[in-house]
Amino acid sequence: MPALPLHTAGPYVAAAYIAFFALILIYVAIMAVRAQRLEHELDELRRDVEAARAAHDSDRETESVL
């Protein structure tokens, strides 16, 4: 004999599926926010590296002229 009669278990099963789906949705949203933040930081690092390379290249040109 089941723990709950089948005709009364339906709402509980539906609620469990809804809760599970909500948790998955929240997890995906958190991962999207993290990915967006990492992408922003990566762009910032790329800009810093390009600026450093440009400064390094301009210093080399200045030294070669002297």
C-alpha cells in the first residue's frame, strides 16, 4: 500500500516538480550573472594588457630613436 493514496498525492508531486524547476531556474540565473561578471572582468584585463603593450611599444620606439 502506498504512503499516500494516489488521488491525494497529485498536488504534492506537482508542487515538488514546481519547486525543483524553480531551483534549477534560480541556479541558471546565478550562473548567468557570474558568467556576465567574469566576461566583464576579462574585458577589463584585456584592455589593461593592451594598454601595457602599447606603453611598452612606445617606450621601445622612444629608446630606438635616442
